[in-house]
Amino acid sequence: MVLLSLLLSVAAFVYLLYAMLRAERF
């Protein structure tokens, strides 16, 4: 399903962004 793929892509992007912000803090 396209919607599921899009959701997974967005989730991965958000997770990556969160990881970057966390790395900057430390």
C-alpha cells in the first residue's frame, strides 16, 4: 500500500531528525 510506505518514510525521517537533535545535545 502506498499510504503505508509513505507513513513509514515519514516515521523514519522523524526518527533520524530526533537522533540528530539528540546527538547535537551531547
